[in-house]
Amino acid sequence: MRRAVVLTTFLLLALALPAAYAPTASATNLANAGYIANFEGNVVGWWHTNSGETIVVNDSGGISAFYWSGNQVTNTWSDDINMTVNCGAYDAAQNRLALCTNTGVQVYSSDLQTHLYTISTTEPVDAVSWDGDRDLWVGRRTARRAME
């Protein structure tokens, strides 16, 4: 009986002590990292390429590729598909970016910095993913299934 009381007390203290001495932080205590870049619209995705660029896509279809070095940001290329973008997926093996839209999927090459092809659908696309065989899987909003 005494053993159970000791173990229970130890367990309660082990759970309570870290909470009692937890460090607190507020916005005034945090350091300001400064301003480096501003993106227009809501950012849908952010992917890193093999060449060291960062590709940022916003919800209205703006695509921008940046090279970050310290506090310097250089815009290396950009494009605009003029469509609402729902999500995206990047395949580092092929350097391809697939963007979900309300009319299908737009696929871009980060190497060539251009649009490669379009997959048209009759309904909005909510999900895309590249598999290990470098095939693109597309999830449509109302179909509740994926297509390759």
C-alpha cells in the first residue's frame, strides 16, 4: 500500500513540477528578425528546389522563385497562371511543380522555368502528389477518389 502511495505521489510531482517552472515568453521578449520579403496574396505553398531556390505560389496563381542568401533575396523567375490555386506539390526528382486549380492541374518545370502541360478536369482539384515512380496523383473535390 505504501509503495502505491509513493509511486502515485512521485507521478503527480513529475507531472506538476515542469508545469510550475515552465518558462514564459511574450511578444516583447522575442527578437524581431526583420523584414526580408513580402508576398502578394495568400501563400498556398513554399517548396525548395535542388538548385537552392525557393518557389512560392499564392492563391491567385502567382509563382515566384527566389534565391535566399543571408539577408538578401533575389527573384530568379516568376510567372502567373491567372487562376485560383488550391494547393500544389513539388517533385524534386523531376524538378516539377504541380498546381491544383478549379479546372485541373498545371505542371511547371523549375529547371526550364516554364509551363509544361495541363491536366483538365471537370471539377476542382484539391490534392496532388508525386509518387516514387514519378507519376502524378490527382484528388478531385467531389469524386472522393484519386486518379493517376
